[in-house]
Amino acid sequence: MTSSPTTPASSSAGGLPTARVLTIAGSDSGGGAGIQADLKTMMAFGVHGMSVITAVTAQNSLGVQQVWPVPAAVVGAQFRSVVDDIGVDAVKTGMLGTAEIVEQVAELIDTLPPEVPVVVDPVCASKHGDPLIDPDAIAALRHVLLRRATIITPNLGEAALLASRAPEAPPVELSEALAPYDATWVLIKGGHLDADPTDLLRHIDGSSQTFTGPRHDNRHTHGTGCTLASAIAARLALGDDVPTAVRAAKSYISGAIEHGIALGAGIGPVDHLWQLRA
């Protein structure tokens, strides 16, 4: 029997429903970002993570050496296989890469009930600055996918790119410029600011609030954006409202950055299981 997208398909050993979160993103062979980071984060929050892979990358702590996009038809087949059988309580998108894949993902998400929350992390480049999206895919993100997002989570550079603003534009201006694309919530991440990282959360009605965390002296921050977005998706699947989910995710990523792991010769990953070792 096929489960519906919003009715839990199974129960945990204790008889409690298992929240199901689907990540649609690229694979990071180094394990620090992308699908791998998403699934680790979901496990840390006690939800069942599922995946639709949009691209295969060859990357490590030094950067991204090569990217192979997955055909859009393969993206669709993965989505239907998972959703039609297991169901889904929240969706997170990450690296989509091409306009064709962005359009395919938007069509797939449109088949879900409107109450299923969608977290869009508009991944445009790696931590090392390697491009991860085609220029025409940026327009597709703006006009096709953002309208279906419960929340989008760009960093300052991604927000400026999506909003066609200068990179030094202030977060408030960027959030206002993104409002016409109809995402219900916009979270402008402030990790690239000089002061303690302050994220700006703006609702489509114009109300806003900020979340500030400590700045840790640790350069091993690979996967922060993927991890934060996945944490938000996990908390939404568990029933949080958006501000509560963002607050919990902000606390989690702050600890993960503080305990970042020195793996490889470059930028190591955050520690997704830091709470087990803290």
C-alpha cells in the first residue's frame, strides 16, 4: 500500500511516528556538505532522511574538482520513488545546478500538498568559491522555485545574486528585494559579516527578527549552509513554526562550527554529531 505524502508511513521502535525529510541536492564526495551533510543533520535531529541526488561532484577539503549534473528525468524518478512509497513531511533543496533541474524540482514540489514545508537553500558556490549553478538556473530559481518555498536561506552573496543587488548591500535591503518572489520567509545568513554572525529572518508581510550567535575561531566550516537548511527542515517536519525552527537550527550550527573537524589539507567539515561529544 502506498502512503500519502503527509501520513507517516512507519513508526519508530517506541511506536512514535517518524518524521520524514527529503533532501534534493548534490553529492559531496568529501562528506562535508551536500546530501551527506543533510543526512547527517537529519539523523542528529532524529528524523528519517531521504535523498534525491541532483549532481555528483569530485570534491574534498581543498575544493570542487569536477561536477556531473544528473539528468532531470533521473531526478524525477528518484523523487517519485521515495515520495509515492514513503511520503514526506518536509523538503529541503540544495545544489540544483541547471535550469532544467530547477524547473523539474519545482514541478515535483508542486505535486505535494501545500502544507508540506519547503526549505530552499539557493546553493550558488562552494565554500572555496567554486561555481555550483549555471547562470540561467539563477533566473529559474527566482521565478519558478522561490514561490513554492516556505523559507529560503541564502547567505549574503547568494541573496545579492538572487536579488540583483551589489554584494555589499545590507541584509534588510536584500530581504526586501527578494520579497516579490513570494517565498513566505527569507533568512539572510550573516556568517560573512565581520561581527558576530547575525541572521535576518523576514516574513512576507514585512515583519522581521534577528538571530545572533557567537563567532568561533575555527576555519573548518565546510557544509554550514547545507547543515543549517537541513536543521530547519528537520524542525519543521517535527512541527515547529519557522522562527522556532530557525532558532533551533542556529543553535545547532553554532555548536557544529565550534567543533569543526580538521580533516584534509584545506577547510574541514563542521561536526554534525557535536552534541554527542560536547
